[in-house]
Amino acid sequence: MAFIICGIVLFICVITVVLVFRKKFSKNDIMLDVTATCEGRNEDKQAIMKIYFTYSIGRLVTRKRDIIGSIEWSEGWMPVSYNLKEHGVYREEKLLYATNEQSYSTFEINAMNAIDEQGRGEGYVVLVLEKPNPSHMSRAGVVLAVTANMVTYQLADSTSWHNDVVVH
């Protein structure tokens, strides 16, 4: 009788440890990382910033999913285009549209092409500096809304930089 009770307790302990480790290691499955890189100037002498983002949707890769991306930026900057790595390579840049009153724009991510088997993907958004202001910092943020099985997960990250670096 004691042998059966010890076996049941041992079984419960093993299951608990497995579930704890699974939960601990699955926290890094879903993530978004955003960085900015100054790419020089265009033909109009405007500074160009590329906002790179990498993301992982973890176990959601096995579910039916839709992904919408959004970029927001500081005053003085304007979006030009975005590009997503599809099937492991960057293809063609797509235009982003925004009016002077907007400080954000959305774009669609084709989850079938832009995400690898492990649920990872990457892309970038190109911003140009239209109204230089060297005395303040600029910021850009990316938000991804991943909808899987009628549940939406929101990933967000941002980056900032000093405008004096890109103005001079």
C-alpha cells in the first residue's frame, strides 16, 4: 500500500516539475525586439532611419493566425516604406501611407510567408526626417497584434535616439 502511495506522489511530482519547466521556458517564445539604425541621407538631404524589428510568436505558429503591424514615430519623422523577410529573404519594399496629422501607420504581415517554422520573423520600416530638431530625442515603436483562434496577443517594443546624431 505504501508503495502505491509513493508511486502516486512521485508521479504527481514529476508532472508538476515538467509543467513548471515548460511554463518557464515558454515565456521567451513570444517576443518583439526593435532597434533603429541611421542609414545616411536621401537625395533630398533628409536623414533616413531604419527601424528593424524581430519577433517570435512561439507556439502560435501551429494555429491559424493573422498578424497586423503598426509603427508609431516622433514628430518631424515620416514613414516611407516597410519590408518583411519572406521565406528567409527581403523581397520588395512596400509603401507606407500617413498624413501630416498622423503619428502612426499600420501594415499587414502575411503570416504564411513572413514567419519561419519556429514562429520567427523580421522586417524594417524606413523613416525620413522631414523637420529636423537637433535638441530633442526621437522615438519609434512597433506594435504587432497576433490573432490566433480568436484571441489577440499584442507585442510592443520601442527604441529612441538623439536627433543631433542624424541631423549633423
